[in-house]
Amino acid sequence: MSVPETSRPVVVVLYKDKLPVGMEPVEVAAEVRYARTEELAEALQGADVLFLWDFFSSALADVWEHADSLKWVQVAAAGVDKLLFDGLRESNVIVTNARGIFDRPIAEFVLGSILAFAKDIHGSVRRQERFEWEHRETERIDDQSVLIVGTGAIGREIARLLKAVGMRVSGAGRAARDGDPDFGVVHSSSGLVDAVGSADYLVNVAPLTDATRNLIDADVLAALKPEARLINVGRGESVDTDALVSALQRGKLAGAALDVFETEPLPANHPLWRMHNVLVSSHMSGDAKGWLERLSVQFTDNFAHYIGDGKLSNVVDKKLGFVPQ
């Protein structure tokens, strides 16, 4: 397919290291400008579309005055908290995200974390390193209770997978309700402290908004039973890290699996690195092999709709900061 030169839209791809693959259909139909952060201001002039391949970049806010023709921004990430700012929220520019790419990998990562705790995998690794043979008993996960904070697409995929292995699942979201097809009971996240007491695992996958910043604070952690574990695959800023470290050190919480942090990379001198009841990973829970190719295909598919029927997928509610269900 070719588009006459006079009607070709201008697409800017903001990248950091490597370019996205499979962009040939877009290059045929549009003028494509590949730009790094320092080149973005110039590249945006007259551009219709911005593809944020550098998905954690907040550079658009700094060069917003140059976005004189911008109509659509797609970010190659599920979270849009790094992208959104007042000018973008108040504009008519459509924002779409990578919803659907990371759901299953993150759900599998959460299940893997639960199994790692229940079967003491990290304890076995430490003993193997010491050539130490020590028989222990492990835990079953069937009939364990899981409260998932965040009832969007990723939270729902986690709920379905954990229910499939026999775990009891409930959710926490913006509004309390009963009879949800995936969670059953959904608690209001504003009342999280009253909902966590029976949870064996508290899983955070909520997007970062004003309402979820420091949502899991000292009061919520204190309301968990000492045998409970926290799994955070949402945003580091949703958890009060100092309160978490204190709860772990004092034995008020059995463990934590943390894939996201307030400061990334996690500083080498941070106490979380040295805790035997903490699993640290480097913001990778959704990054299963082939994820970059899937992100590229998702954009090229959406771009075909942009120049075709105009029906974009994964449109973000900019006031809420996520794609509504």
C-alpha cells in the first residue's frame, strides 16, 4: 500500500538504543522520523504521530510546545505515568498503550514468585551454593488467599491463572463490588487496610496514579498477617519502601517479591538486596522473549487503523491514567 506524498502522515519514533523492527508498513505509508531525546523537539514539528519506543521517557513534556500537529501518541508500555502531564491531558491528543502484550507474562511471573516462596526455591539455591543438604517441608498454594490490587487486564489475567491452580482470589480497585467474573469480590482500594487481613499474598499491579502512590503504606503492611507475602509488579512508588523494609526486618511480613522500585536500578547499598526473604528482579516481569517484536506489531496494526478506519485500540483515559475496562 502506498499513500500519496501530499497525504502522508508524519510519524516520529522516539528511541534510546535500538530501533523497532518491522516498521516497513509504516515507512511505506508515512514519513517516519527516528529521533533520540535530544532530537525530539525538531522531529516533532509538523508530526501527526509519536511512537514512544523509549517507553520510560518523559521527554515529550519538555518539548511539548513543538508538538504543533500531534494527534496521537502510542507508548510501548502498559503504564503511562511517565508520559502523562497536564498539557497532554488537557489536549485533544489521543494516547494509546501496550495493553495485552504483558498480561500473561506478568501473570506467570506472579505465579512463579508465589511458588518460589511456597517451595523455598531461593533457600534451596543458597544451600546448593554451600553444598548443604538439608531436608525441609514446603507449603501448598491451593486454597491460599490472594488479594490483587489493580483490576485491569493484567490483574484479571493474574486472577484467572491463580484461580486455575486452586488459589482463592479477590481484588481491590477504584470501586467495591460483588460478583466480578474474575475476582468475585472487589474491595475499594481506598479501604485496603480493612481488606488485607486474610490475605496470604498481596499482589500489586495497579497503575501509578495519585490514588495509588504509597497505597501500600505502613498501615496496610501492619494489617497483613506476619505469614503474608507482598508481590509488587506494578510500580515501586505504590509501596512505602521504608515501611516495607521495617516490616520485613521486624518479622511482621514473611517476604516480598519486588520487580519494581521507587529508584531504578535499585541502589547497590539498599537493604532489600541483602534480605533472604526478599526476591529482587530488575523490572522484567512482563518482558518475555519476543516482547519487542510484539510491541512493534501492535503499533503497526494500530497505525493501519489510524490511516484506515480511525478506530485505535487501547485508548487511555488520560484523566484516569489507564485504559478503562
